[in-house]
Amino acid sequence: MLQKTLDGYKGKTKLILENSAGAGEIIGDDLSELSEIIKGTNSKAIAGICLDTQHSFASGYDWRDFKKTLTKIDKEIGLENIKLFHANDSLTECGSNKDRHAHIGEGLIGENAFKNIAAFAKKNEIDMILETKHEKVTKDIELLKSFREK
């Protein structure tokens, strides 16, 4: 279906696919599935992925073991395909398949993991977007900016 949609596309806007938390029978909780979609469509209209930190954590990518998780992501889809981060901590355990966002450092991924994620994003010039609730979003932004400055 995606291939059919992209056939003949000549625009400049690029599509970014987002990973899912894996609840139910959803495609994209395993990054290798997104890799297959990107390769299978064979379209230059797909730029890469938006990697949601909470969704990936809920799907079993444990950001607390940063090196291991980065190695797994690189093997499955390639680090160069990460074009954007949705930065969200997680209210649910790693592998829970539940989409429950938390403020940065207030969930189970934790502040230390976000220090590594933010440093990686800065080094690779990857933007980060928060999807946390508004009452503390300013604090989340300040935290992520402070992590990127170190």
C-alpha cells in the first residue's frame, strides 16, 4: 500500500516512519520491520525513521544499556536512518508493549539514558521532539538541552 502511494511521487517532502510500542498486531515495533518497509518500497521519498524512545523501550529496546541498544538498532535498521527522535520517558516496563509516555527522568528509561540519547542526537545532528504533557514540558526541554551541552 505504501509503495502504491509513493509510486510516481515527485515532490520534495520526505516521509519519516515512526516505530510503534507494539500493542496488538502492529507493524513497526521491531525496527527490522521498518527496515523491510523502507527497502521494500525502494522509494527516495522515505527519509528514514522517527525513533520514539518510549515506543522502542516498550518494544524491548532497553535504553538503559545504551551501547547494546544502539548496536541492535544499527544492525536492524542502521543508525544513519534515524532522522528524528521523539523524546519520551516511559511509565511502563521495557518490553511491556504499552504506549505510556512520561516526562524526561520521571519514567523507567531514566535521566542517565537520556543523557546518552541526547549526546548521540547532538553528535549526529538529529533533532529531538518532546511528546510529554504540557505542565512540565519546559522542564523536559531544559533537561534535554543541558544534556546536549555536555
